[in-house]
Amino acid sequence: MTIEINLLPWREELRARRSKRFYLALALVALLGLGGGYAMTWYYQQQHEAQLQRNAHVQAQSRELDEAIREISELEAIREEMLEQVQLFTELQLGRTQTVHVMSDLTTSLVEGVYYTQLNRQGDSLRLAGLAENNRQVSDQLRALAAAASFSEPVLSEVEAEGEAEGEPGRRFSLSMSQQLPGREQTSADQDELAGGGS
């Protein structure tokens, strides 16, 4: 008697189990791939957002720095304007007494027989024109002006005969000199110290 064994159901079951494991493994790999892709996408998204935040922080700091630079420039301009105003006030303060000093020294240094006919002032430069009875009085007048504290050494630019005036010859002369008022050098030093202290 012959025994017949049918192997087809067993083979079918084995094939079904293998197919099931294959599809399960395939599904698992697909899930792992999707999960990895999602994780990588999330990671790069986080990196991108962090970079955007860093860029925004840098831009905010740059704007603050630009604002600080603009404020410093405005403060520098205000400082320069204040220094100019201080210089102007100082010159005005000196100018209040400058005319008094000049007129006082011109009056006290005037030699007998000499009188002025014209006085021109341009900045610190003075130009005088006058009349004297003789050349000696012109020389004495130059020495008197040189001895005055408010003036530099006068420079005689012209002397000419004026003609007969009541039987006596006269001399017309013109000279130039600079003002040297005390306190101007000290004021300039104070301004330099103020400018240096502000920087």
C-alpha cells in the first residue's frame, strides 16, 4: 500500500508566511523611512528657524548700532556747535573791553603836537593816519605806541610833508600795527583745553 503525502498546503503556508514577513518588513522599512525623513525635515526646519532668529538678532543689533552711531554723530555736531558758541562768546567778551583798551592806549600814548586823522580796524590789525609838526614827533609817536601794552611794534608806512600850517611845516604819516590784548592767549588755551577734555 502506497502512502501519498500532499506537500502543497505546507508549501503554500510557508510561502504565505514568507510573503507576510516580507510585507511586514517592507512596511517597517517604509515606516522607518518616513519617520527618518520626518525627523530630518523637523531637524532642518529647527535649524532654519534658529538661523532666522540669529539673523533677526544680528539685524536688531545692527539697527541699534546704527542708531548709536547716529546719536554719536549728532552729539559730535552739538559739541562742535557749542565750542563755536563758546569761542564766539569769548570773542564778544574780549570785544567788550577791546575797544576801551585800544582807545585808552591810543590816547595815553599820544605825543604832544601829534593828532590822528583816521583809524581803521580790521580784525586785530589797526591802520592809523595822522599829522605831526615834525619828524621827531613822528618818531616819538612810534616809540610811544611800541611801549603801549595793547599794540605790537608799529610799522611806519608813509611820511610826507603836509605843507605850511600857520607858518610851520607839518608831516602827514600813516602806520600799521596789531592789537595784543592780554587774556587772548589764555582764552585760546582754555578753549583748547575744553576741546581736548570733551574728546
